[in-house]
Amino acid sequence: MATDASPKFQNPPEFRPIQPTDFHPEITVPAHDGLEFWQFMIAGSIAGSIEHMAMYPVDTLKTRMQALGSCRAQSAGLRQALRSILKTEGPSGLYRGIGAMGLGAGPAHAVYFSVYEFCKEFFSGGNPNNSAAHAFSGVCATVMSDAVITPMDVVKQRLQLKSSPYLGVLDCVKRVLREEGFGAFYASYRTTVLMNAPFTAIHFATYEAAKRGLMEISPESASDERLVVHATAGAAAGALAAALTTPLDVVKTQLQCQGVCGCERFSSSSTANVIRTIVKKDGYAGLMRGWIPRMLFHAPAAAICWSTYEASKTFFQELNGNSSGTVT
């Protein structure tokens, strides 16, 4: 028995590669999608900044319609809002407050996409078709990113209002802190999360499903049409999510702009209280105010964001591939 057993345990060659001198952690433990966490953050930051800068004028129209809709003296139609801005403020009025968005969009989207990718890898269990994991990962991402962007979103929307009393981003921050306290920057946070959680769940699940469907239609040309696939899937996801969550976006906007430029101040920041007030004053139609510019914003914005994000990921994947190619 001893002579039969001894050869099996005598210097087995299959164990020899596992030596300290041959150990390469960068090869044996690859990152998700071949990218590091910081690379997801940079890709997300670039995508978010480009998305919001490109679509900012449409966002200004949406804010005017949603916030000033509660003021009887103000018109809340899309054409009226556009004509009013161009007539009284010129084209630059469409970009008022863009500095606040520039400060908030990059960091918020860096958190957004990096948390999404981390959670997607963790919850999907290696299954790329797990829509529930994509949706839940999106919810986790938005809870974290909203905490970053909400203060700047408050500043941005107050600067977007007609006859805004603030001179700029810094002046707005100082006056809000002095007159309303730090809590004013997060008065809409619960509503924002309540809106963005289903928005993001719908958005990510729809995007992943649409992307798979489009690639299955023409798998042989999927790699050649990668940018078109990401843009189309992103546009579909953004439009659907925007339409379904417009009522909560109206609530968020009115909470962030309350007490400014004639906008009504609410007795409570409760979402239910604001909804009751809007319905009592404007009917249920008031909850859908601004849905057209919201969809006009999110469809192309999502297309821009996803295509930019995926292009940035591809750049980093190729960069990492070239770097790892030198290691043998």
C-alpha cells in the first residue's frame, strides 16, 4: 500500500506553478468587466457631465413648467416657457445655473455608475440576464448618488427660475444657508430618492433588456453597431422611466423651489402633503406638468450618457488590455 501511495504525493508537477515568484494577482483576480473601480468612476463622471451639459436647456424648460405651474399668473406651457425665456432673457437664460450642475453632475455620476457596476457584479451572481439584479443595483446607485447631487440640484433649480433673486451659485448657497439653513438643501432628498429609485430600476432594467434584444436581432454586426445599440437602448430606457416618474419629479421641483419667485411654500416636506396640495390646486393634471420636456430631456440624455459611458469603458478596457499584454 505504501509503495502505491508514494508516487501520488512525490513532487507533483501540477503544484509547481503556485509559487510566490510566479504569483501575479493582477492576472489571477481580474476586475469586473476588466476595469478597476476608479475607472468606472471616471467613465461615469464623463458620461454624466456630457449628458447634463448637452441637455441643460430642456431641463430649464422643465423646471420652469413644474415650478411656476402653481403660480396662477404664470403660463406653464412648453412653447410659452420657451418664448418667455428667449424674449426676456435671451438664449443665455436657458443656461442659467449650469455651473451648479457642472459641479454636481461629475461627482454624482462617478458614484452612480461605480456603485451600479459593483452591485451588479455582486447581485447578479454571474448571470448577465438577471433583470432583478440590474434593477436593485440601480436603486442602490441612485440612493448614493442623490446624496451627492441633491444640494447642487437645489441651487441649479432655484437659479433656473424666472427672475431668480440669486446672483450665482455661490450667492445662492450662502443665502440658502443663512436664510433657510443647511436642511433646505436636503428638503427634497426623500422625494428625490422615492422618485429616482423606481426611475433607476426601470431605467437600468429596460436598458439592459433593450441592449440584449438589439444585439440578438443582429448578433453578427453587434460589435460594429455597438454605439448605436447603446444609444438606442439608453433612449428607450430614459423615455419610459421619465414618463412613469413625472409626478414625483413635479413634487421634487416644487419642494426645491418653494418660497422662491412666488412658488408656494409647503407646510411640510412630506411627499404625500405636496401631492395633496398640487391635486387640490391643479387637479391630477398638475402632477404631469412638464412630462413632455422631461421625456425630451431623458431620452436623448440617456442615449448620450450610456453611449459615452460604454465608449469610456471600452477605452479603459483596451488600455488595460495593452498594459496587461506586457505581463507574461
